[in-house]
Amino acid sequence: MAVAAVTLDRVSFAYPDGQEALREISLEVAAGETLGLLGPNGAGKSTLLLQVNGLLRGTGTVRVGGLPLNDRTLDQVRAQVGFLFQNPDDQLFMPTVWEDVAFGPRNAGLPASGVRERVERALEVVQMREAAGRPPHHLSLGQKKRVALATVLATDCAVLVLDEPTSGLDPRGRRELAEYLTSLEQTKLVATHDLEFAVELCDRVAVLEAGRIAAVGDPRVVLADAELMERTGLEVPHSLRYHAAGVPHQHLAAEPHGRHPSTSRAGNRLPGE
Ligand SMILES: Nc1ncnc2c1ncn2[C@@H]1O[C@H](COP(=O)(O)OP(=O)(O)OP(=O)(O)O)[C@@H](O)[C@H]1O
Ligand SMILES: [Mg+2]
């Protein structure tokens, strides 16, 4: 059997002030899979992602490409993981956009021509080539997020761990990013509040609730579960209300007057369920 790209085995974590953030999380991301991590504010999404590159370490085991993360393997693991921080200010620290995006490829030992190629491609993808010479701290929030994404894409890592990649992006930027990420073959672990983005991009989603996994599965099934969405502070995405679970448009007229299909359990059922 192929080695899973990322495995968490009973990972628990509490912050130094005693705040418990992850409780016995077990999760596997297959090579090439895109797994979405959903859940309300404070559920533990960022804390979980930070375990994958060892920036936070709790109890239990984290494996990347089969390699258990520990003091000895930390650098090796980090070299496989491209990490997008939720806050772009945590990501950008060089004097110019270009230098920030070049940092990863340079660190990986690429020659100058290879670095240039990677930087140009990554800035092109996020449409920030014109800002290459600007100081990152002068950019708007959405522009910073784009550049932060470019720093990750330029590394060409086997595993991409992205914390809220669409936050701050304008609608077209969000759509183009979804399309671009879908075209990438890398394994992706993506925390997002953008549920439509999750439906478009993810092979599976996991819903976190107070540091525990409440559900894992096909986004079109998990996100169509109105009860689960209500309980976890999420919402059935628009696209799944009207196309949910094989309920064709024309059947909506048959719904009792004033009743929205998303409030009907039957409306959220999959064929054969
Ligand atoms: N540095 C910290 N010190 C103490 N507690 C923290 C710290 N960072 C986060 N927490 C707590 O850990 C829990 C999980 O936080 P986390 O940032 O992982 O949530 P999240 O799901 O990413 O939320 P959001 O959707 O707002 O990004 C929350 O209760 C939060 O208050
Ligand atoms: Mg977060």
C-alpha cells in the first residue's frame, strides 16, 4: 500500500497557558489527496496544521511521507511541507516581494536561474509580478496573502499545508486559486471557512469541533448535513442547497410552500441512503 502523505495518530495538544486545542486527533491524508479542514473559530484548525511542520508539538505521532516527526527529523519533514500561515505577516519578512518568494527555492539550493524561474512562475500564478520590487509590508491584505501563497508555491514541496488560502482574496482571485490548486498534483491539507471553495477543491473534508474531529468524508455529503453544519457553526453551502445530494432543481417546486430544501433532512439525503 502507498505510504500516506500525512498521518496524525492520536495527536493531542494544549497551549502553555493550559488551553486544550487538540484532543486525540487521528487523520490520514493520502498522497495526492486534498483534505479540507473545516470548523468554527477556535476549533483547532490552525493548531492542527502547525503540528504538521512541527511548529507546535503535542503528544501522539505525526508522520510526513512516512517519516515520524521528531527532533532528529524536523528539518527533513519541514523540507517536504510548504506552509501557508493564516496571517501573511507571519510569512513575509524580506525587504521585497521578490526576495520573499526566492527565499524557499534558494534555501533548497537551486541555482540562480532555477530560483528566477520559480519566483516568476509563482508570482504569475498569484498575479503579483508587478509587485516584485515592492516591500511586502506596503501591500494590501489580499496582496500580502497572494505573495505569501507565492512563497509556498515556489517551494514545490510534496505537501502543501494552507491555512485559509482564500481569506482576503477577491472573488476572481479565489476562483483562479481554486482552479490552480485543483490542477496541482501535490498533497494538500487546507483549512478554510470558504465552504464553496472546499466543495470545489477537496476530495475529503474533516470538520473539527472543539479540538475533536466531528466528521470526515466527501464534502458533498458532510457539508450537506444540515444538522452537523448547524451544530458546528457552519452552513450548508449554497451550491449544495440547490444541488444537494441529487435533488434536481425541478423537484424544488414540489416542496411545501415556504419550506427551504436545506431544512429538510430528506432534501439532504444522497440517492441510495
Ligand atoms: N497562542 C495561544 N495560546 C493559547 N491558546 C491559543 C493560542 N492560539 C490558539 N489558542 C486557542 O486554541 C484553540 C484553537 O485555536 P486555533 O487557532 O487552532 O483555531 P482555528 O480553528 O484555527 O480558528 P480560526 O477559524 O479562528 O482560525 C482556541 O481555543 C484558541 O483560543
Ligand atoms: Mg485558524
